[in-house]
Amino acid sequence: MKKILSLIAMLVVTATAFAETTNEKIVEDNYALAGNVLSPKAVTVNWDTQKLVAVLDMTTCSNTENERVFSVSNNKTDVANWEQTNGGSTVHLFYTKNAQVWTGTGMELYHQKFAVQYRYQGDASATSHYKEVTDPSTVTVVMDKTGISIDGELVFPAAEMPNLYGEGENQLYFGAGCGTPGYATYKSVELVTEKAETFTPVTLSTTDVANAVYNGTTTNYDAKTVDFVQYEEGKYKLVWKTLEAGSTIFGDYTIENITVAEDAETHVLTLTTTDTEGTWSNVNPAYGFVFGLAEGTKTAFTGFEGTCKLNETKDAIEKLKFKFNISIKGYEANLVFGEKAPETGINATTVAEGAATLFTVDGVKLSKLQKGLNIVRSADGKVKKVLVK
């Protein structure tokens, strides 16, 4: 696998990938209910990574209305009860192959139809949802963090069964003992566990110009390096290597908890963060003590904003630009990566027409300042030497 299949996908997509799936049988394969009661079986479920999957054959059912299929409860006794008398909360699945069913508004013909009903102690009635299936020989019922789905369609949302969906591990019971005897065949009933793939951080580096305004002095830099790191799903950080203001090198400065949003037209990524402090590392030993910096020291920042443009193959940074402000020992530092500050005054690379006349040291007239030593004669006749690096 390449280091980066698509940087856009790496930066924008945050869905969890699963590397391994394991199945734990709750009921033996091809178990025929055959009108019997299925004693409650304890099942511990963490909805973040697990789900209950039952594959059923309903062709073996009779023509009796509302045959029991199975129930899931947080109480071992109430799994078989309609009235939840032991503090339980239970979801029941019933099935009608072909029969008249009393609906409260009269008799109605149900054909290959599931009734999913939820009860809890203190509930005077039941919350019910229904699903008619087209192939009763193979029906897949999934109970996961979204709720109960039948043949891929969400029938009963988890939000309507809050007592069965606690955070972390839920002690539940799977059984069949409530209502009319059922004759479904369980092709398989399993607890499916999806183990999340270990995330591998991805680092992209870029070198570009930068500038810093520190203690009233503006300094441009021809080459500074920044690492753009995805360190977990949906989270990124910028590491300004060898951050420098004026002639002082402080160390590496890291801003974390950065999120990205892609512009659909330009594909430019906008960078934002909820953090207000950055962390120092590789602190310059010559200045660390003077400025109160050490490995892991945090310095507050303000005004962070940034963008990132990728190259056409989406595997490298074409242009990264961001800026922020920090205060070191009471002196404000305004830092910009990806852009130089415009030079002003005698250090400018051009001189306004009529304001001065430019010459080389050999007396050749120039239209603008050049690298090296320049002779500048101002409008009032004064002459200065200007060195452009």
C-alpha cells in the first residue's frame, strides 16, 4: 500500500477503518425454534464496535399471527415478558406469515410482516414499527448502534430504545419466550466485533519562505520548514521547525488539534484549530533559559489561520500558508509561513520614480536596486550607499 493513496482522502475523510472482524455465536447454526422457548443468553455488547446479526428462515413459520422471533432485553427475566415488571427494557420481534391481525383500528391482513415492539417498565403501551419482507427464506436482522435494521433498512432507530444503548459495555440478554410460540429457523445468530485498524500517522513536509515581526523588527527568511502531520483520525498538527524571530532561534513550535475543510471548487484546504497554546520542542539551549522555554513548554498563540494547496497527484503540498501571533517574554511575535513581508524604505527593491536616482558603484544608472552595493542619490542631492543581500 502506498504511503498516501490520496492526500485529499487522508485529510478530509475521517471514517474509522476496520482491520479485522470476529464473530461469536449466540445460538447454534440452523436452530429451529419449533414453538419452543429459547432461554435468555447473556450478551455483553459495546455498540461502538459490536453488533448483533441474526439470519433467519421464516418459511418454517405457521400462519398464526405475531409469532415470537426473538427478544433483546437488559433484564434476564423481562426478556420473556410483555409487561416489564423487573425494571427491564426489551425489544421484541414478532412475525406474521399470513394472517389477520388486530391493529386497534380493525382487522388487517399481514403477509410476511415483522412487528418490532419496544417496552420498558412504566410504559403503558408499546412503540412499534413494521417491515414486510420479500424473501422470507433469508432475512437478515441487524441490531447495531443505529438501531434495528431488517434486510438493510433501518426499522427501529436506537434513539427510541435509550435503555438498551448505554455508553461502553451493555449487559443484554437474547431469548425467545414472549407471546405466541414461534417457528422461525435461526440460520445464524452472532455477535460481530469489528476491531479498529491501528492508525499510522502521516507526515508531509514543505520548505518555503517566511517572515517574522518581533520586537518591532521585520525579518524575512528564504527557507523555513514545516511538517504537516495527521496524528489521528480527523486531527492534524503543524510543526514549525527551527522557529526564528529576528536573529533568535527558539526551537520547534507545534500547533495541534487542527481540522481541515476542502473547498469543492479550488480543492484548497482551510485549516482551523480549537487550541490556544502551542508546544515547544528541540528548544535552542542557548536561549531556552533566557526566554523560559524548555521541552514541552506551552506558549499561547492568537490569530491562527491557514490554507493548504495540494499538487495535482495529491501526494505532496504545493503551497502551505498560515500565520499566528505569540508573545515571548512580553515581546509580540507575528509569524507568517509561506510569504515574505514587503520591504520598505531604503531596503526596498525598487525606488519610486523621481524620488531618487540609482547607480552601480561604477556609475552605471539603474532602474531599481540590485543585489550588492548600490549608490542612491535622493532628490535633495544626498548620496547613500545601500547594500541589498
